[in-house]
Amino acid sequence: MLGRRRPGAAAAAARELGGIELLVHCAVTAYSGGALDADETVLRESVERNGLSFAWLVRACAPHLAPGASVVFLTSGGASRAVPN
């Protein structure tokens, strides 16, 4: 969770690489079971890793994305089908 746990990491990477042209998010915590019966700690961790971490990563890297850069969000569903924008 780059933007939350390592402030400044995106800027350091951009400096070292000369900008960010491709950003890939692929941090998934598998969760199975019903939300009503879920242990709240496990459910919260899954939501943070699968959804919120994407937002935190993009926010941290946005100022350093090169013109025309791509951001890719991989999910288990995305492994079997392409999802437009």
C-alpha cells in the first residue's frame, strides 16, 4: 500500500526511472464466504487490499504519471476477460 505505508516512494521511483509510464496493481486477498458471516477484520483487509489499495496507489503515483501513461488493475475476473476502461 505504497501511498499509505511508504510516503515518498512514488516520487523516488519516478525520479529514478524518469517518470512512470505503466502502473500495475495486482494485490489481491482472496475472500470467500458471505459478507454477513464474515470476520470483520478479514473482510476489512480484503476490501483494503482489493479495492482501496488501488485508489491509494493511483493517488500516490498520479502526479508522476507520464503523458499517455497506462494504469492497469488486475483482478481474478480480469484474468479470464477484458474489462473496458
